[in-house]
Amino acid sequence: MKTATNLIYRGDCHSVLKRNFPENCVNLIYMDPPFSFNPKYAKLWYDKETLQMFEEIRKGSVKHYTAWISKRIEQAHRVLKNTGSIYLHCDWKFGHYIKVEMDNIFGKNNFQDEIIWHYSVGGKSQKRWGRKHDTIFFYTKSKKWTFNKKHAKVEPRKTGSKSFGGRIGTDENGRPYQDKIAKSGKIYRYYLDEGRIHDVWEIQPIQSQDKKRTGYFTQKPDELLERIIKVSSNPKDIVLDLMCGCGTTLAVSHSLRRQWIGIDISSQACEVIKQRMEGLEGINKVEIRGLPLTIKDLKKLGGFEFEDYICDMTNSVKTKHTSDKGIDGYHLGETPLQIKQQERVGRKVVDEFETALRRKNKNHGNIIAFSFTKGAYEETARARDDGLDIELIKMSELIKADYDLETLLE
């Protein structure tokens, strides 16, 4: 199956990859998962599952985060070609947890490097060392991968007569060099115009007044992605960004003549990326796949496919189809869901759902269907008197709310 490229998928990368991507189909993956929480911006960009994850982190738990990230790394490993590479961007708070998951899934022998992205912006602490770097883990899927050495060389910064433990000078031909002296006394000379390959990258973040600013608060500078893409892929290769935010990876990939695919769970972010990409030379129209389907489309899905789609879009955990016992999923892992691909769902379905809730010691749940009968509403009112709070949610309302159950039920 040929992989469709130069498009954007709206959805959770875990379910998007599982549903749309075959094995071994992309050359390079960049993954920049959420690893910090700013309440001012979070509700604009993060989905409900991720917000809950950060709530647990604030309470001191990382169990949900490692489970959340592991599922997505597993899918990344599945779709990456055997000769492919993955770069996972993280910070000091979660890097050690993420690396354990990466070692487990990609294999510790396929860990190639820990890249330090060093920058100088930000505030200064009076109680600890200034936090002025992010970490990027570089893994491959096998012992054979693309590494374009000529694009990996970085020119050391020049700081007078000395730099990084060596001495800066100029030879008789005018070429700048750096001499380093070994313990034996032997001098090693490195010419600066040839660059050096190392894993500490000094790249400044994109500035607040930069014209390329999109408003996305974790936007990465083009230079950072350009280095990764040039080194670990070739023209016409497929570059995949699993959580593409404002689309920097996609824009840089296009400028470097790579094929690109972006995935993001936010409809708003997908629209920002679409506008950004359509403003680039050579691009007329960008397709966004996975935006809310129409009622007509939903009715055409198979029964289990419909249940899976609703669970994916509402950030709900699916139950096994063979043993759901009246509960098809749990919204945010907590609130039971009954999903019916039917019109005029009646009293009997509500009554059976009440039994399922009591069996699970739950006093709240939601039923999703295309429409409900008068008897269904009467039964939910009676159940409420018995201490069970059951919400009946029509698909038309769910689509209008962009599958945001919490907003819909406020």
C-alpha cells in the first residue's frame, strides 16, 4: 500500500497511525510530545486526555504519562522503515522516563545519541542552575540508517584565542583552526571551515517578533529541524511529525524537497498548519483528513468501526468488543460510555446501561446515538431519582462540539 503524503491528519497519532499507516513506510520521524504545562495556553492546544495526564503529573504521578507515550512510540516503531531514524524531543522533567520506553521499544542497542539543544533565552534562577537546554533522543530501527555527514558538521563558536579547551588560530593560508593538545603532548588540529560533528547544538529559539511566529507557544526554530532532516533523510524521503503543532517540520521538509505528513489532535492547530503550508511556494491546497465525519458518513461505518471511531475522537479508552457487557468505552479512562449506531434508541437500552453501571459501581455514564425516543429520556429521569446520572448525547451535538464531551456536558 502506497503511503499518502503531503497532507495533515487530525487526530491522536496513536489511532491515526494504527488506522492509516502500513508497516515500514516512513524514512524519518520527529516526535515532540507535550512535556510541560502552562495553564494559559494548555486549553487552547491540548486535548482532554493530555490535560488529565498533566493533572496527574502535578500530583506527582508519571504512570499515566509513561503509558500514554509508550503507546505512541510503539506505533512510531511499527511505521518506521528498517533503515529509518526517529528523533524524540523532550526536557529534563521526562527525558529519563521516555528513554526507558524508547529502549524497551526500539532496543537499547539502537540508541545512537542524546543531542543537547542549548539556548540562552529565558529567566535566571536564584536557587538552581539555569535550565537552558532540551534533549533530543536519536534512535534507529536497525544497524543501517541514513546519516549525511556533510550536513552534520557544526562550526564551533569563536571566542578569541581559546575555545572549548583548544586554541584558535589561522594558518599560513588564512584558514582558521582549533588546536587541541592530548595528554601525550600531541597536537590535534581541526579546521573550522570544515566544521565538527558533535551532539551539542547551539541554536537560539525563534524570537517573539519573528515573522514566522504562528502563536504556537512551543514552536521550534527552522534551523533545528533543518539539521535533523538534512542529516537523516534524502530528497523525496517521507518525513513524519507525530505531533506537528504549528507545522515547522512540514514547512522545512517541503523546502528541502522531502515528502511530508503531519498529525495533530487539535483541529485549530491543523487549520494553522494548512494556512502556513498553503502560503509556501509550490503548494496550492493541503488536505486535512480526519476532521469530524458527517452523520451520513458515520452511518456507513461498520459497527465496531463506529465504536472505535467515537472512542478515538472523544479520547475514550475502548473495551474489548467481545466482553464489553454493556459498556463500550471509558471517557478519559473513567466515565462509562454506551455507543449505539442507531436512530431512536429507547428505554430498553437505557435500562440495560443502568445495570452495567451498577455492576461497575459507577453512578454516572453517557449514551451516544443518532437520536433517542421519549421513553429513553423518561428512563434517564427515573434513573436520576435512583442516584444514576445518565446523559443522552446525540451524534449531531457531538459533531458540533468537535467531539469534546466535557464542553458538551457543561
